[in-house]
Amino acid sequence: MTINQISVLVENRAGAVAEIISVLAEKKINIYAVNMADTPNFGILRFIVSQPDDAKALLEREGFLVSSCKVLAVGLKDLPGGLTKVTKVLTKNGISLEYMYAFISNSENNACVILNTADIEFTEQLLTDAGIPVYGYEIFEKK
Amino acid sequence: MNEIFFDKEKETMKRRDIEALQLERLKWTVNRCYDKVPYYKEIMDKAGVKPSHIQKLSDISLLPLLSKADMRENYPFKLFASPTEEIVEIHASSGTTGKPVVGAYTRNDLDAWSECMARIIAASGVTREDIAQISFGYGLFTGAFGLHYGLQKVGCMVVPISSGNSAKQLMLMEDFGVTVLIATPSYGVYLSELAKDKGISDHLKLRVGLFGSEVCTPEMRDQIEENIGIIVTDNYGLTEIGGPGVSGECLERDGLHINEDYYLCEIIDPDTCEPLPEGETGEVVVTPLWKEAFPIFRYRTKDLATITYEPCRCGRTSARMTKVMGRTDDMMIIKGVNVFPSQIESVLFTKPHIGPHYQLILRKKNFMDTLEVQVELIDSSLLERYRELDALQNDIRGSLKSVLGLDCKVTLVPPRTIQRFEGKAKRIIDKRNEEQA
């Protein structure tokens, strides 16, 4: 089960993020998880949203540089060492993380992260085999 | 390739005949300057040269060189050799660096100018069956009218839309079945991108683009050709010497054929002002041989190029100049290194994932010059791969370093954030005198 994430290139100036987010808000697209990484020149804003295909098309129409890709939403125990269970599986199999960010969910595991690796399907297989929950969009739905 | 000539006899003259004609017309021009324009008489007298001293072509080097400063000093009409009642048209440079340079044309001048333009247009493969859209700004600028007259002389149907309103440009291009586009290279790139984005490139009948008034690197040309599937040729000229019409590319695109019976071109060392031998790169100095209203000799263009006298494969015997490699005043001196924007452009056009627009920003940091090259990232797939973004930046930086001998900062910016230009592009922002370290 993978989740569609959209990434948007953000100009390095005040108000750039606000422009992107307001495009989504106007069309009543809900942002489930968000992360912003910055380089010295620009930022990359990553979203998990309620309608990823619509969001991408909308932002492209507004002239933004947008890409979409599959990522994993993984459940953790909200305890010290909860995340190590995940990283151990990856390390043992020689998989390096591209990036990762946390979000709030309704899962019984209490904590959740979005992560991306070079081989997303293989990663999903490894985590599932290790008994670590990998979620679909249901994880974002309000109970 | 079936080469098209406008005046085959003139365009394929023997070298000896070209030179004889040039000498005759040079004498006529120098006489006219000396007799009719007091300023020219004064500077020639000061240099100790009389029109009678011009006995062979190389005697041209006896004449003093003229530059923009001479034009300014005589603003607006003091260099005119014809009375107002014989002058039928005026043009002027943009005057971005001060008072504009004003050029004047008699009826005969317009005929000669049209003839030069018609030859350049025909050399690009354009015929009377073509429909030509002129997206140069009409007005005092010589480009639009020069091409307009030349295209009409060839017999084309001219669409004088002028610059701006890009959506309408494309609409007319599609509806009228326009086959020839006249624009600056940077506006050409912009229109071709827009046509591609709107998905109408395939509906256009465009086949030839004559792009001028700023440097068009081969890489930029390839980009336009790829976007809208046309053949792009370059042509050359400037307001002070009558506008476009000095030279233009044939379909071989191996140099710009000089209309030698109308222009005498020299290459000089810009520092010593000595003439350079054939094949060496230097400043282009032009003497128009046809001008009644506004004659001028040995005008320093500040453009850098090389001239060859080898005949071309197309059959024309005229001398050819290379594309302008840069301007002596476009040249940036960064940490003591001479850098031309065209060198940077050539590197950028070979790189994947980035767009054709760029901006150069010069700053001073701790009393050292720095160069930042901003270029648009257009490939969204790189957003998922930091390492490739990094690799792309390093790759561009490395190539620039090897070409320029200078380390610069490369900044990738979002698409469509770099300013577009409808006329000449202004790509250099020099902040070295504003920001102190």
C-alpha cells in the first residue's frame, strides 16, 4: 500500500509557500501531512493531500514545478526506540532513506512517519515481513 | 539544397570585381563625408588625410575611427549630408546608454537598404510565396522596418504585428499560416516555448526564422528549432551604420555573408586599433558604402567577430563574418577574467533539466567579485532526487569553470521566475557598486 505524495519547488522569497497552500485551500483540498526541506537556493514542499491528482494538476496550471511519487506511511510505537525498529530493517537490507517526516494519525500505534527510499516496493515488502504496519489513505481519515 | 539568390550576379562577383566596386564606392563615401559634413572634414584634416589619399582599399586605415562618442557629440542631425527635404525617414537607437543615435535615409538610401535586406532574406530560403510575421517592435528601432522593406522587396506577405501580446502572436501565426518569423532570439525562444506549452507547435506552418538584434548562440538556435521545427538564420547590423543589412547567414549557416558592395568591414585589435589579419578575432569596424543622408566611415561596432574571405559552399563569393562572439562592452571582467555572456549561454544550453532563460548577477564579497548564474529548473522529476539536483548544479558549475576559468555559484530557480524579454534581453545585473562587503 503506497501513498501519493506531491512535491513542489518553492521560490526563496516571502509568501511563496502561502501561494501554494492557498491554491489547495481554495479547492477544498485537505493537507494530511506536510514537510518542507530547504537548500540554499530554494525549498521543496512535500504534501500528502486528499486529492493528489487534482492538487498536482491545479498547481501545474498555476505554473509551479510539481512532481508526484509514491511513499510509505509507516506506523510506530510512540515509545523510545519506536523508530529504530524501522531503521534496523532498512539498514540490515542496505536500503538508505531518501527522506522521512512524521505526522499525526489515528492509528493504534500512536505515531506515524512518511518515508521514501530508492526502492519503495521492496521497502514495503521488508517492513510488512517484519510486522511493521504500512498504511493506505485510511490512516488519514478521521474516526 | 537549391540555393536562392536575390541578385545572383552581384552575390557571386569575382573577388577582384568586388574590390574594384568597393574602392569606387569608398571614394564616393569619403568624398561625400568630407564635402558635406563639417565635423568629418574637421577630424580628417586633424588626421592629415584628404579624400584624394584613398587610392586603394587598404588606404582606409588612414581614416580616423569613429565611435558612439562622435555620434553623441553631433546629436541629433549634425552628421547628415543631405538637406531635410531629401530625407524621408529617421530611425534611432534605443538610447539606453544616453542620447540615442539618430540615422537618416533618403529615398535612394531606403532602396539600397531594402536591397541588402532582400539578399539576406532570400539567402535564408525565403521567397515571395512566404508569409512573414514581424515580431520586432516597430518604431524608431531599425530592425522592424529594415526587415519589413526587405521582405516586401522579396515579395512576401508581411504581417507587421510588432512585439508583445504573445497569445495574439501565436493566434495570427496559426490562423494566417505564417511561414516566416522575425524576432529577437530571446523572444523567439519565449514564443516557441509558449507554442509548445499550448500544444499548437504542430499546427504552425512556420519554416524559417530570421532572428537578429542580439547575439543568437548556436545552442539557442537549436532550442528554437527543436521547439517549433524551423530553420533559424542570423543577420547583423546596427543603427549607426543603417540598421540590419550588413550581413546574414545562408542555409549553410557557416558564417554571415557580408553585402560587400554595400559595406566594407575590417577587424581591428580593440586595444591597439591596428587592423588584424584574416582569421583573427577582433572588433568589427564598418564603413557603409551606400549612404547619402547619413554617411559614416570606420564605425567601431564594439562587436567581436572574425572574417574569412574563403568562398562559401552556397556559391556566394562574399566575405563572411562569424556570429558576433560578444561585445567589447558586454564583456564582464570578473576577478580579472574576461567573460562573455555568450560563453555562459553556450554551456547552459548543453545541459539537461534546465530551461533556456538565465540571469547573471555580479556582486562584490570581501572585495572579491562573484558571479551567480541563475537558471530555471524545468524537470520536476528531480524534485524527488536531491542527489541529482546537487549533481546537476555541480555539473553546470564544473563546465562553467572549465570554459570560463572562473568559479561561480549556480542557482536553480523555479520555472518562469526569470524575467522574459520581448526585445533585447538584459541578462546581466551588476551589483558590484551597490553592495559593499
